[in-house]
Amino acid sequence: MFGKAPKPLTCGFGLQIGAGEVYPELNFTLPTMLLDETSWPSVVSHYEEIGEMIRRAAKRLHLPGLMVEFELLPPMTERAEWGAEITAVLHRHLKQAHEEIGLPCALRVTPTDIRDITRPPELRSGKAWEEMCRSFDQCAEAGADVLSIESVGGKEVNDEAMMYGDIEGVVFALGVLAPRDMEFLWNEIVALCAARNVVPGADSACGFANTAMQLSSQGMLPEVFAAVIRAASAVRSLVAYECGAVGPSKDCAYEGPILKSITGSPIAMEGKSASCAHFSPVGNVAAAMCDLWSNESVQNIRLLSGSAPEAYLELLAYDCRLFNKARESGTERTYQKLLVDSDVHESPQALVLSPESTFRIASAITKESSHYRRTVAAAREAISVIRDATMQHELRLRAREAQWLDKLGRSFDALPEKEEGLMKAMIERYGHLFSPESYGL
């Protein structure tokens, strides 16, 4: 259910997430501009302007609470002091809003995973790894309340396998490589958060499943393939929680409802009010179980009404009022059903995010013990969900999509029982793309 999580979380300036209300999570970025030494004063002024806007709009909109996310751009991660400076700016404005109007609020900071700057990516050592670690540490010291990341381990193989429709390659990337990187990375992040007294948030399979979603929207991948990748990607994101992350999940992690089903932790989601960042077929169903409702990201540009971040904060605020009024009036089940029913009959990608579907997929994951078997189980259950809906005439697939669904079913049924059965062939096929040492292989 939206607004309610079995394991609610308190962070920042008294913001309680998953304790009964849905709050906005505002995300923003710079307009198109050069980012270097000469432009840095202008960069800082943009974030000062956004901070002032947040204080002003929070009062105007009578916000009951707010999460702000600062996603670092790559140069801000590569130069840790830059990311820390902006973190301090936003922290100062949120503290002032809390002191002036009593706003419960928190700041999530998400450094960029810059480890894939080299090819093959060097994930466990090297300059990029050291710079990223410094970024996490300095942002934590500067005032971050929650630390998150959109990690890239396994993406170098997944991208190529996905484009060729190679099921074995996708499973190898998502179920063998990515979880190994997640375990290494999140043990480090959780330890750092403990040392700095910061909440270890969560990860996102954005680089995997959202890439598939966007490719399918361009006709470059079948929708059913993207839907199955969405379900399978939850396993690598779950590893963060196994290492000690507590949420809230990242807004771009559409696998969030599966994670919430398994862990009980609160989640952030994005949908119709994130169309400033990207289009999707899941605009309403994505809201059905959220605890934070996000706009993904919007550039700090001028609109007729005012700045784009302020306009999108208003959109989110009104969305959240409706969530919370539904809960307050006891009609949350009806409202949730409307959100779900408006989407799930239109796309298999929306279908696999319904409460019923995510519970089925979560149950399939928890019946298995290894990351590889969990990934395969999640994908097979997503195929069953789509197949059941088509047989019951709740979802109509085009002929090409139906053919692909059958192909996916056969391919997943043919996978070996254990990852060792894939290893030799995948190293031969994709060994030029990844470094075994980066995954402890």
C-alpha cells in the first residue's frame, strides 16, 4: 500500500517515511551548461536558487514533509569537494525550512557511479573507485541524510546482451555479475554510513531495466522482454538490503514494489509526474505502493509559472495530497485499484508492477537461495504473469510480442540449474567486455 511500510524510517529533520503519509521527493539538475572551474560560481548559484525556492514553495504549499534528492553529475563526483559544497548548500536550506516553518525534511545524496569510465570497468580499485569513495564520505560529512547510488556493475555485459536479445547474457549480467558487484559496493557504503551516522538508502537497476524500457518505447526491444528484465533486475537491487541498506529505494528503481514486498522498507517511485525526465507506460501503476513520490529530475529552467523545479514540486504536492486524503478517508484500496487498473491492461511493463504481480514475483525470488536462481525465478514468474493475463483477456499482445513471450519462456526453461553451467560460455562470449577481477571471479 502507498504511504505505509512495515519498516518505516525516520531521517533528516524528523521526516518519517512509510509511517502513514506519502511525501514528495523533489529532484533537479542544471540547465544545459558547461561545468568547469570558470562556470562553478554559476553552478552554485543555481542550487542556491533552488534551495530558496524549496523554502518558499514548502510554505506556500503547506507541505507536510519533503525529501530532496541531489544527484551529482559526474564532474561533481570526480571532484568530491564540488559535490560536498552543493550538499552543504541544500542541507543549509532544508535546516532553515525546518527551523522557520517546522518542515519535516531530509536530503538524499546520490553520487554518480563513475567506475565505468574505463573499459573494461575497474570496479574494486583504481582512481575512479577512490574518487567515488571520497565523494560519498565528503557528502556525508557535508550534510547528506541518506546516501544512494545507481550502480553499474554488470551493465557492460547487459547492454550488449540486451541489444542482441541474448537471454543467457542478460541473466549472466543480472544474476551473476551485478550481485557480486552489489555485495562488494554496498558493504563499503553501509560501513561508511555507519561511521558517518547517515542512512544507507538503496540502489537502482535504472541502467538495466530503465534502459530496456526506453529501448522498447523506441521499438528496439520487445515490451515483454523489457517487462521480464524489470522483474529480474530486482534481485541485484535486493543485495543492497542484504548488506544493510534500509531504504528508501531510489525513485528510478521501478523494481521498488518487489523490494518493498520482500524487505518491508519504504520506497520512492516515479511515474506520470516524471514525464519531464522520461516517458513510460507505467505512469499510474508506479504510484500504487509508493512512500515517496518523485519527479525523477528536472532542469532548473524558467517556465511561464516560475522555475521548473518549483512547478514540479507543486505537481508532486497535489499528487501526495490525494494519496494522503485517500488513506485518511479509508478509500486507499479503491484509489490504489484505480491507479492500477488504469495502466495494467495497456502494457506488460505496467502489468508486472501491479501489487498482485509484484507479490508473485517477490514470492518466487524468496523461494530461491542463490542470486542466479532468484534472477531466473523472477523472470519466469514475470513470464507467467504476462501469459496468465493474456489468457484471461486482461492484456492484449501484438503477434510479435506474443512470439517473443513464447521465445522467452523457452529460453528461460533451457537455462542451466546453476550459474556454473553458464560461466564458461559467457566468459568466452563476453570476456572482452568485463574484468573477472572486478567481480571476484
